[in-house]
Amino acid sequence: MDSNTLLIPLWFLLCWVLSIRSVMGHQSFPLHAADKAIPLTLVEDSVDDMYHGCTNKMTAKVRKTYFPKENKDTFKDVGNLAEKYANKKKRDIDDEGLTKDHMQAICVYTAPQFYAMFNDHVRNNRSIYGTDFKFHALHFWLTRAVQILNKERCYISYRRTNLEFTGGANVIMRFGSFASTSLNKTLVRFGNKTCFEIRTCSGGYLKHYPVLGYYEQEVLIPPYEKFNITEKVKGFYDCEVVYKLESAGILSNLNCKAV
């Protein structure tokens, strides 16, 4: 059995197992100590490859090299038991270009027990991207899924957290990882200490493809999108502090460095 055949059952099993735990809610924020304010910066250590100009070459390398290795190492505890879930998510007719690989990546990412570890690596592993980074396959398929679902449009989305951030107007920043946001501004279970109102032009609307389907109306922002903090206000949307962010282009330090 080749790696392409294994890709479907292994990733969907992981998605299915973790989706059972998702009724607790998808915690959509990176790992940080809760008692420390987080500076809003460009996150220069981010794995921010956007694969511009090398999609076909990277697809081949993921299938031939990265996925077989990462399937053994990163997903070594995941058995080949859930092949029947391979067709759980149906592609919308207008999402031409979105494959099962992309849908599986969305499914795995939006399952809460896996995403936090993955995003921590994405935020911090620039220095080992060409050597010991463990998530080339997932990073590539998830990035491509976001790009396909972007539809060359901008979205107004919202992000809530109980964490504290530092940064003021006219600061240019990135989230530096895959940032989960929502079209719904009232998902209060994620917090009300710091909130973000975001105009993203690189984010993709995930529609029904996440573990919880349409429930969170998720717009996923890739690590490479830059934002200008246009305003920092207090007492808005029932949040202690709200940062208003405007898309300010892209920064991909690692573009095509893994091919």
C-alpha cells in the first residue's frame, strides 16, 4: 500500500477520534503562559512558507518524501482503522481544486487536541524548517486549502481570547501561526479579555469542512499575512480590549525553502 492510499484513512482516523472530543469547543489560540502579556509582532520565528511558485514541486515532494516520513513519526500512534470516514466531508461544487488531502488537513487542524501542538511548532520552528520540522505535509495541505478557499476576497472576522496582548496603533504584526477566526462576533466562550476585529485578505472561509462543520463559521488566517493595527479600543463587543486589524500584505520568509 503506497503513501497516497495511507493518507486518507490515517488522517481521517485522527480527525474522527479527535472530533469526539470537540464538543468541548475548539480553542483557537496559540500556547502561551496565561499570566504574561503577548507582544503583537511579526513573529520572525514563524514557519511562514506560502509555496508561491512551487506548488507542483512541493506536492510531489510531500507525497514522495515528507508524508511517508511524517506518517511514521508524527502519526505513529494512529492506526489504519477508519477508512470508511474518507468520504465524510463532501466538497462543495464551487470549491474546484480542493482535494481530500486539503479536507483532511482542515479536519485534523480543527480537532482541538492536535492543533495547539502543531501551531506552537509553526510559530517557533523557522530555524529548523529545512531540517527537523515535523509537519511539512500538514502545513502544506492546510496552507493550500486556505488559499483555495480564499476565493480572492477579503473577510471581516473576529477572534476572542482570555489572553492579554501588547501593541498599539500603526504596529505591523502577524499571528505567525494558523489563526482561527470567525464570521460570528459572539462566540463568547473563547473569552472577552482581548478580541480582534480583522479584515483579512489571505484568510479562507472553511465552511462545513472543519470538525464542527459550520458551527464556528471559521475563517482561517495563514501565518504569512501581515496586519496593521489601526485602532485599539476598550469596552467593545463585550471585550475588555479590541484590536482592529487591517490586512497589510504578506511576508513569507521561507517561501519554497522546503522544496
